[in-house]
Amino acid sequence: MKKTTLAATLAALTLPLAASAKAEGNDVAFSLIEEMASLEGADLIIFIGAAVIFAALAVALFVLMKKGNAPDSTTKKRIPPLRGVVFGGMCLALSFALSYIKIFRMPFGGAVTLCSMLPIMMYGIWAGPYYGFGAAFAYGLLQMIQGVEFYHPIQFALDYILAFTALGIASLFSEKKTAPLGILIAGLARMLCSVISGAVFFAQWAPEGMNPWAYSLIYNALSICVDTVICFVIYIIPPVKNTFGKLGDIVRG
């Protein structure tokens, strides 16, 4: 009985969304392989460029560590600027490249990516708010390369500037104790910005008779919230968490 009730509830929530998408000629679909295969032209060049930048910065970081460019005891708690920039650029490039790998595509542009938010959030957790919010802001600017939906200045700020900069909230949390909570809160903060934008500026897309706030909440929960959960699950896998811990030690010197 409980399973039937749950299924009925989910159907009641998602069918209006699917119906609205179909009416507009959009489809909801799992599209990881198709997305990768369909990259061409400028998108393919940008994706390859981001991957090359990530590889180049990884090599630069390796060389930097080989030369022993580490802070002395008086700067133990401060990240050297060069190391901060190199690591930040590497995480930024990785997040941007991963944002092209879409596991699940929603109508009207939403998608679930291959944990594209995780490198940016982890960088913030490693490096602290100064670097973390800066990298998150830069990530929002890079997202505009993939296409901008501009209807109103406030909508633009919510969907691109504030939403992605909100990922920097993860930098306020401790890696050893509260990093998983930071990942969840940062992802939900980004979702909140998109929910407000959707309800206020895209209410006309809500199915007839459906509250625009409920529609926006469901839509963004099925994309950004799922993306956040994927980042959370990936992080708490013991080998992954241990690897992130070692990388954090390298970043902090």
C-alpha cells in the first residue's frame, strides 16, 4: 500500500511537468551517451579546452610540489597564492568539463550532471571562503558560455551569479567534521536561487492549475537537488573521501 501511495504521489507531481514539456516540444530523458556524442563545434572545442587546461594545471601542480614550493611554519594556515590559483584553476576547469556530461536532461534547459559541482565545493572546503567564493563566482561566469537565458536582470543574477556563487557556502564548513553538510547546504542554496527565479520569472510554464512555486520547487528538485545528492554520495564513499582528504592536505601545505 505504501509503495502504491508513493508511486501515485510521484506520478501526480511529475506528470504535469512531463506534459508541459511535451507540449513545448521538450523531452525528459537520460542522455549521458547522447550528450557526449553530440558535442560538436564550439561546445566540443570548449569541452576539450577545459580538459586540456585541467591536465595542464595538474602537471603544473605536480611540478610545483616536486620543487617543494610549500609554505614555512609561519604560514602553515595560509595557502600560498600560487598554489591556491593552480588548484583553483584545476578544480574550476574540472567542474566546467563535468558540466558538459549530462546524465539526465530536463525540459527547458535543466539537467543532472556528473557531479560537476563537487570540485568547486571541495576547493572551497580546502582553501577557505576567500578562494572558495571567488572560484564559485568564476564558475558562474563560465556557465554563461554554455548559453544564457536572459529575461530580467534579477532573473539573470539569481540563475547565474547568485546560484553558482552560493556553492562557495561549502567553504564555511570543516573538511574533517562538517564537509558533507556543507555540500548539501551549498547545493540547496543554489537550488533556492533557482526556485525563486523559476517561480517569479517562469511561472507561465507551470501546468494550468499548478502553483508556480510548487512547479519550480519540483523542477529544481529533480535537477539541482539530484545533482547535489550525487555529489554528497560520491564524497562519502570512503576511498573518495580519503583521497579528497589527502588533496586537501596538499592544498593547505
